[in-house]
Amino acid sequence: MASDASLYDWRWMIRSALKGFWLILAGGVLCGALAVAYVSLRPALYTASAVLNITNLRLTTSGEDAFFTESQFDPTFLETQIETIGSTPVLSNVIQTLKLGEPDALDQQGALKALRGGLAIQRLGQSNLVEIRYTSGTPQHAATVANEVARAYMAKQESDRAEAVQSASGWLRDRLREAGPKAQVMSAATPPVDKSNPRGLVIIALAGIVGGAAGFVAALTLAFLDRSFRRTDQLTSAVGVECFGVIPNVQHDHASSKQGSPALLSEIARRPRNAGMADAAAG
């Protein structure tokens, strides 16, 4: 007996897709219409970015003197500074300065979560440059927050350096003021002109493709669940013998020819018996 897998080849898929083309079309149109509605109603988003140049200066001693030099490449240094930029002390300073939340602790946590949700910090390539991006509903607010995050980070670095200076001995204080991470604003954030939302046409096209694919899968599923024989190759694969032809189902017609048509039987039943005998005598 032939394998069932031989029935479900690429030809079967094409026939099933053509038969269920309305499902593919309906899926694509429906998802496309939903995408159009989403693109029309979604809020506008704007992204502004500030870029910092962060270098690592370490204190080096030579004899009785001490001086600072830029350290060799350290792969963990910038990762540490990126985590510091997005740390709670830095972002809390931003919230307080820009008055993004109420003094209540719960509001502060909500403001901190919202701030982190729109913030993205990343290293640019293999350089010492770190980009601070913030996405907001207005261009000015996006630029303001990005610049403030950069300022708060540099303020924290200065504060940490000042604490180290106070705890050091007199001759090291001047040197320590120059040591540690140094951050310089390479480019401040400006209000963006263009929206940062994904392009509407791309979303609509992708939605239409996904909807059409879903309709295609539905058409194949319905064809797979349909166990009726519609072609001779299906019958041959099912029973394992050659099919020479197809004849119509004549069982109903054959039974009707033996029993008489329903109209004739009804007419005979309504006629009285003596009328039938009279017809027989006349004959």
C-alpha cells in the first residue's frame, strides 16, 4: 500500500492553497486592516541621544612622585560605566532634578521604572564613546532627559572623586583630583525632528504577510482533515491498487427504479382497490 505521505506533496499543497484561497486572502486583509488601525492610532515617539567620551585615568607612582596616565584597554571598564549611568543613584538624581515623580516612595519607583523603560545606553563600536538615548512622546522632553542623564553621571563621578580626595593624604590630593573615570560630552542631545516609530508601511506589510501565512496554514489544515476521495490518485494511494475509472453513485437511482417514483407510488396508494380491479377487467 502506498504511503500517506505521498498524498501530501507540493502539488497537494498548491491545490489546497488554491481551494482555500479565500482563507489566505481573508487572513491577509484582516491582519492588514488591524495594522492600519494600529499605525493610525499609535502615539508618536521621538528619540534623542547624547554621546560621552569616557576615559580611565589611573594614578601611577614613580619614586616619590605620582602622576596619572590613561590605562590600557580594559573591556570591563566601559561596561562598568554603562551600568553606573543607568544605576539608581544617577537616575534618582535625574528624577529629582526634572521633577519626574512625586516625593512618595511608590511614585518614585514608578518614575524610575518609566525612566528606565525609555532609556538605552550602549557603547559605540570599540571606542570610548558611550551613547545615551532616551525615547519620549515629545522631542524636547527626549533631549532634556538624555542630557540630564549625562550630567547626573558626570556629577556622580565628581562627587566620588571628591570623597576620595578628602580621605587621602595631603600630597596625593592634587593627583587624585585628576584620577578616575573622566567623562566629556562629545555631542549633546538635541530635539529630534523625525519620529522614531517603526515605519507604518513596514508594519502593515508584515501584518499582511503574517495574516496570509495564517490563512495558508488554515487552508492546509482543512484540506488535511477532509477525508473524502476527490481524485483517482487518492483512491490508488489508499487501497493500493490501480484505479481504472470513476462511476457515479447509482444506488439511489437503482432503488428508485425498483420501487417506482415517489409520485407514482403516492398515486397508486390513493386509488381505491375496486378501481384497480376495474382497470384490470377493462384491460
